[in-house]
Amino acid sequence: MPISAKPADKTQANKVKVSGVILVDKPKGMTSQQVVSKVKYLFKSPVHDSKKAGHTGTLDPMATGLLPICMGEATKFSHYQLDADKSYQATILLGSQTDTGDAEGQIVAQEPIPQLNEDFLASVAQQFLGEQQQIPPMYSALKKDGKKLYEYARAGIEVDRPPRNITIKALKLQIIDDAQIDLTVTCTKGTYVRVLAEDIAKKLGTLGHLTVLRRIQVGKFSIDDAVALSSLEESSLDARQSWLLPIDACIEISAELTLTEEQCVRVHMGQRLNVFDVLTGKLKDYVSKVVSVQLSNSSAVGVDDIASNAFQNLEHEIPVDIRLLNAQGEFLGLGAVSLNGRLQPKKLIQR
């Protein structure tokens, strides 16, 4: 159930904690945190506590689109979507560059726009696929020496920014008119589409900046399943609660283990369990596969022979995250289990 009956604190003892994930279609002009604050307010009532909430990845104020918001106990698992791939649709206006990389900024340079065709766009798009490094823009919320980069930028100060590793997994460019192109991209976390748009414009032989940016996918979540903030405002509290996804909606782990009543009590006390006898079949296969991937990745990143051999010797002790359920099939949280049968409670929800 998306609503957990655990009170938030002693002062809220008579209130029901709102827990779950809601997919909101963020409107233009609002910050992501403003949307979170609005959602918290909309789920608040004399009998509901909605104080705890957070989003799973910032969108610029000018951007619209998918903003998954975790509430209550679901916030414990928000990082699974923070790390997820994201997809965007954007419009690049060619011929001019702004200081922010989007239409919110001031034009700082202009260049002629060459004649474009679909074949040329396809060849340029191909050049941006794969792993690469990207330098974050000055107009961003990243911090240097405790100060946000956009604060330096507004003061006319440019600071060095180390490049970040990103991966562009899919990219498509289409002509809208003589001065505009449509960009559809799927990328790893931390990718700045504004910077990508500027780099694409340069490859096309001109300058450019974003005029439209819309997020359409976050991990397994799609914009098609999101509710507009205005619709949420117009709905009743019961209708709003119907939009809540389960507490574990952000978790993309299929492996699960059902615990006995006694085991449930023990894990909630933080105790380890020995589950070797039930670590069989699909569950054991899943853990073995994840361990094998981790071992292969350790070799791929250049771990020295001594460290690699030590890692191999620990194969049966490497913990793998799985879902934990009670006898009624209710989600309890996450545990980390090893092939030696040791189960360590990791992140548990309160009911």
C-alpha cells in the first residue's frame, strides 16, 4: 500500500505518513524544489503527514517534464532513480549562443547558419554516441569551495570545472526549420543537455542554445504516466493518493526473499541472518550472476593482480542487494545477501 501507517514523530502520533512515489509533469518556470514543496502541501491534511519528500534529479526552471517525487519511506530508495538513465526532447535554436546555454540567458555570440540536411544531421548525431567527457556549465548548481557555480557566473567569474564522464546511449536530430533542430537523447546521469546542444551546434558549423527542454523518461518511468501539477491541484485528496506508486517503485531489483515472522523481527533489530538453506534456485542464480559481473568489472577497471585475486577469493562473501518480503508478501525493504548465506538488513521501511 502506498500509505504507511507509521507516524512521523511523537508530535504527529495521530497522523498517517504519506509514503510512495508520484510522477509529476513539471511545469515551466518552477524549480524542482518548488514542485516538491507544492506536492508536499497537496498531500498534507489534518490526518496525513507529508513532510518528508524529495525528487530524483533536478530539472532547470525553464525545463518541463518528468519529475519523480519520493515521499515518506520511499525516499530511502530514491537513489536508484538518481543513478538511472534519462531521456529528453529538446529544441536547439541555431545561430546564437547565450551565457546560460538556454533561452533564459543573454546572447553573447552569433554565427551564420549553414544549410542542413537530414543525412548531415544523422552523421553528426552518430559522432556523439558513446562514452565521453563533458565540462559542466558555469550556470549550474554544482559547488566549488562551498559556493554554487551559477553564483560565480552571475558575478562574472569563471572557475575551472573538472570534466565528468558521461555516456550518450541514443541521439537523434531532426530539422524543424532553417534555424531550429529537434534533439532526442538518452544519456547517463550528470549529462547537461544545454552543453550537448552547444557542442552539436558547433559540429554543425554554427552556434546554438536550447529553447525547449522536456524530460520524457527516468529509468523505467515515462512521462506518459505522469500527472500535471495543475491536475493534482484540482483533484481531491483521495484522487491524489491514487496517483501514488508503491514505496518500492524506484527499485529495479527483481530478486526477493520471503522471511518468516521471527526473521522479520530479527532484521528489524538489525541482526544478520543465515539463509543458506533457502538461497537456491532463481535467487542463487541471480546473486551468482551479479557477483560475476562485479568480478569482471573489477578486472575491466584495471585492478592489479594481487587485488583481483583477493577479490576472487572473496566471491562467496560479496553482498548483493535483494528485496525482502514478509509472509503476507509485503515489501519490508532491502537486504544484502552473499553466496555463503549471510543476509544483512540494509534499508528497511517502517510500517
